Amino acid sequence: MRCELSPQAEIDLREIGDSIARDNPQRAASFVGELLAHSQRIAEQPKAYPPPRPELSEGLRSCVHERYVIFFWASPERVRGAGGLLSFMVMGNRG
């Protein structure tokens, strides 16, 4: 299954990297890489993650990566995230 990053997710990812880079540029690059790798693992087995969070949005799933939460929707064809929710790192917008 493929993983998509929406424009908002790309902004979120860039902002997280920029925030970390103020103190540690090397860690910023490696952490953004970790988030992207985790997103790909989600795409490979989305149902291995906690069940949907209907209190936030129909079909929305989430998982934790260090102190960030990745929100996403999964369909048979792709995994697509939910950009900007609760100001946490996410993978994209539903749709």
C-alpha cells in the first residue's frame, strides 16, 4: 500500500524539522527520516495500529512516534493522513 503526504503534512513535517534544527540540525534530519520511515511502516500494515478514533473523525487512526502523534486514514489502495490535527505531526489530509 502506498503512503501519501498532503501539502499540510509536508508543512507539518518541515516545521517539526525546523523546530528541532534550532538546537540540533543533525537530529532534525534523522528525526524527520524516522517519521517518514514510520509513515511507510503504517502504509505497509495500517490495521496493525490502534483502532479508529471516531471521537476525532470517522475512520481516523493514530499512533505515537516519540512525543508526536501520527493521524491517518487507511483504504485498500492507500494510507492518507490528517494534516494539522491538534498541532501534532501528521501525514496528510483526508480525501
